[in-house]
Amino acid sequence: MRFAPLLMAAAIAAPFAALSPSPSHAQIPPPGAPSSFAPLAQRLLPAVVNIQTTQAAGSPGRAQRPDAPDTPQAPPGSPFEEFFRDFLERNRPPGQQGRPNQPPQQQPQRRAQSLGSGFIIDPSGIVVTNNHVIDGADEINVVLQDNTTLRAELVGTDPRTDIAVLRVKPERDLPSVSFGDSDTALVGDWVLAIGNPFGLGGSVTAGIVSARGRDIRQGLYDDFIQTDAAINRGNSGGPLFNLAGEVVGINTAIYSPSGGSIGIGFSIPSNLARNIANQLREAGRVRRGWLGVNIQQVTDEIAESLGIRGGARGALVARAQEGGPAAAGGIQAGDVILRFNGQEVREMRNLPRIVADTNVGTAAPVVVWRDGREQTVTVTVAELPSEAQQAAATPAPATRPQTLELSGLGLRVGPITPEARERFSLRAESRGVVITEVAPGSTAAERELRPGDVIVEVQQERVNTPQEVQERLERLRRQNRATALLLIEGPQGQRWVPLRLAPARAPGAPG
């Protein structure tokens, strides 16, 4: 019976043997590919470790995370069913081996187990992995290639970038690897991923860099390397190597409807990881630069309305937070940040990462687009606060105000009164004109404006009454402007919204 799975696998593979290329052709690598990854893999494998964590069942942490590594499952009767059954039995918590069918009420208190990967960056025993691999763990163990198990101490974590640093105390120096320059990893370059997929340690896969700068909506600092090297659950925290044997990424996420690799994996670039790991080693926490602005993407329409030359670029400031570094340095709502501390801001999401990597206390020159031209201000970068503070308001009732229709936009607006604050749950400090109605199918509806949103500015000019909004729009129409740029304050903060200016209807004209 022990040989049944192998015989079944051979029987399944046999019908396809005729479709395989001839041995002589199969051994010829494509142009530019190495003849074998074996020498590189043998050199790197000893520095890659398995991470085993345990925590009490039911306690919060990664055992409840949807991206936690799954235990391997195989369909009943498949060639791997017995293999995985043996694997699970070997890894069952102590005292439970040999009793898989014991009734639940007689089972001892179980401890959840998770498996991940990591790599050694210092021979003294410094290990880098993903934060989500060790999140919520009561106990962390590092398993070396020779199966030596060492208890690990958590040095520090950074959930924002999903990086953690561990320390073990070996009796001898350990094999280690070093970070390379991820900026030199080009689309199409060969890469190797080494890790612990499904608990099967020491697994090596090869592929290429498929894309750079991927934003997968995991946080403000997304800048992932995409690769088609096979990455599965359990590879999290493992290294992505270039052909020089340098770590250019930390494998951290996959896109997969099935839960297995479909050739779309994502790695944290080494240039980001190195800085975070060094800070965690030195201080146990990360200090990030902070500017104190709410920003949004510059679209073609916004660029056109502001007269920005060269098309859509930069980060549009929706609000400079009161008391923050940006406001103190003279940055205003409506400014478009084009360059920060000498680095180009090609699009909105570049700015948080550039600022975060800037040393706290740096007096950084900031080039902004304001009043139709580039201007430079200087901002002293502060440390990112641990959490933002929000204000609360207690409104009072009042009489219903007179509202005004903004012809051609599909909007009806009114002044901000105590009744409006209560009706739309507006903040006490909100200033401007509140939107009371949005016509279905209108320009405003297409831009997802909603009743309760507040118009703060029109074309970078403050407005306090519905009549002022109407006057600004009429002025833009007389100037033959196709778009009006509105600063809108909503539940999620402030944002700039460009609205196409349809001609206003004459009084009494059909709607």
C-alpha cells in the first residue's frame, strides 16, 4: 500500500508521455537562461529557514486571518492523500499523535500551528520574515535546513509593510544572505523563490520579474515586485533572489482564486525591506517621515482645470492638516506636489513612500503647482503619529434653510446650518455649502457626489453660500472653461472633484 500513490501517479502520467519533447530538446535552455539553478540553490538554501508558530486555539492573531497558511488538503483517493495524511500526523501537537478520531470533548486543549518562511541576514542569528507569519503567536521557532530547531525572540514588527525581525541564539555562526538593490531588478530578469510551501521546507522555484511597482491595495506603501515564480501558502516571508544570490524581495502575497499558485505572486522590494529591517534591529520600531496632508490622484481633467503642463502628474493636496508639517511649511489645499526632496512624484501613491523614507527632521524642498506655475516651499519632516485624532460634534436643531439648484450639474445645495449638521451628521468644523440633492444620471452623480457632501472650494476659491458657488460656476462658463474643480468634504475626508460644466438652462426652459 505504501507504493500505491506512486503507482497511481505513474499511471496518470503515462498517457501524456508521448506529448513530451525528446530528451535532447528538453535539456536545451532558452537563450539567456542558466543551464541549471542547482549551484545557486545549493549555496542559498542553508540561509532560508522555516518558521513555526503556535498559539492557543481561539486566541486572536493569524489563526483567524483569511491569508493564514492552509494545511495541505488532497482529494479523497488522489495520489497525495496518504502523503498529506502522514504529514499532518507528524505535525500534530504533542500528545495528540495517533488519535485523530478522538471525540472533541476528550481532546486536550489544542494549539493552532502555522508555517511560514524566513531568511537569515546576520550569522549571529537575525532572521527576517513577514509580520503576518508571526502575528499573534505565543511561541516562534526557527527550523534550519539541517532540521535544527531554535526558539526565536521577536525583535520588532512593522504591520504597515508586513515585515518582522526575529533573533535566535545559535551555538555557531549561521549561513546568511544579504539584501541586493531591488531597483536594478528589471521586468524579465530571472529570480528564484525559496521557502516552505505547505510545510514542505526547502522548496525552490524559478521564474522572472513579471512587473514592478504593483499596488495591491494592502496599504499606503505598496510597491510590490510581481513574479511568476511559484509562491504558495507557507512561502510567506521567504526570499526572492536574483542570479547573484542577493535578496531582491520578500515573498508576501499571491493572487489566486484557487488558493494555489497561478503564477501571480508579490514580493516586498528589498530596498524598502532593508530600511525597515535595520530600524527594527536597532530600535525595535520604525520611525517614518510625516507630511500631514490628505492627497488624491491628479486626473487628466484635474490637470486640465489647473493648467498643469505635461499632463496628469503629482499628488493633489485635498487638505493640509492643521498643525502638521505641510501646513507649517506653507503647503495649501489645491497645491499639486510635483517633487519632494529632489524626487519626482509621478503619481499620488509615490508620495507617501517618498515621505516615509525621508529622515525625521529633514528640511525638504517641495515643488508644488500653484496659481498656474511651479513654486518651491520648504517643509520640515516630522515623525508619523501612531494614530490620527478625529473631532466629534453635537449639533442642534434649527429651521430648514432655502436651497439652490446648480443648473447644469444636477446638484441642489444649501448653507450649513445647525439643522443641516444634524440631518447629514456634519462635523462641527465643516465650512462651505452642503449638497442636499443629487439628480440621478447627472454629472455630479457620475462623480459619486452624495447628499451630505460639502463643497469647500470652487476652482481653489473658498465658498460659504450657495450663491457664491453659483457665481463661481457662472464666471467659469463666461471664461469658456469646460471643467470646474470642486473641493469636496465627505465622510472619508476631502477630495478634489472635476465636474464638466454643462450650459445653464434659461429660466423656464424645459428640464
